[in-house]
Amino acid sequence: MNIIRSRDGDTVPLILWQQMQRDDDAAEEALYSLNPGLEQYGPILPAGINIKLPVLVAKTPAKVVNVWD
């Protein structure tokens, strides 16, 4: 588990994307469950909040199907 410190103007989706290359519901739910009270800051976080990042299983990429093959 990594801990990061927020910068002024960070959002949860932005942090998840920058740190984990993920921004899905499962990642957000895991982040909020590891950081109780984080939602009290609203959608835009102030600077200086320590945020624990969840350890998640890597998502398998969606299979692309080409109908013309």
C-alpha cells in the first residue's frame, strides 16, 4: 500500500488515474474504504491530505472484436 499527499485541486479520479492508471468504480470504492472521511472534503481535495492507495488486481483489457474479420 502506497501513501501519497494530495495537491491543491486534486480529485479522486485524477489521483487514481495518475497513480494506478485506473478510474473505475471498484478502484474508487477501494480508495474510499481505505480512507474514511475523505468524502468530507468534497469533489476537489485540498493540498496536504495523506491518501492511502489500494492494492488492486490488474484489470484485464477488454477484448476488441472486429466484425469485418
